[in-house]
Amino acid sequence: MRELNVNEVSVVSGAGFFSDLGKSIGTAIGSIVDQGTEAGGLTTDATSAGGTLGFGIGSLLDRDFVTAISNIGSGIVGIVKFGISAINQIKEKNQA
């Protein structure tokens, strides 16, 4: 019998379970936020940012620290961009 390589061990061990779960939860939360902002007349994308952040948090539990740091950072940047976009849209509506 041969020894499994790193990728094969990851597949067999179910690696990525928590990151996938985190992404699903983050995407669901982002979708709810987008629905709320849409009801207020804004166009936003919290779904992508929430999914990325959730994936990064889940990656911590999967012990994939490089992916975790990268995705948590990207998720936070996405949330900040979401907030800036929402504020700009509100300002534009108030000026009109």
C-alpha cells in the first residue's frame, strides 16, 4: 500500500468542512443584509463579502491559516467597500 500525499489526505479527512460551512453562513447573512438595503432603495453586495469572511473564519477551524488570513482580510475589505458604497448612495439620494 502506498502513502497518501497531502492533497489526498485533505480530501479523505474532510478538510474544508468548516470553511465551506463558514462561507454558507456568511453568504446567508450577507444576503439578508442585501435584502434589507434593497428595501431601503440601495444596491449593495454584502453577500460576497460575507461569504469571503465566513470562508476565512471557517479556514481557521480547518487549520488553513494562510487561506484564513487572506480571506478574512478580503472579507473585511469587502465589508468596508460595501459600507462606503451604501453611504455614497445615501448621500446621492439626499442631494437629489
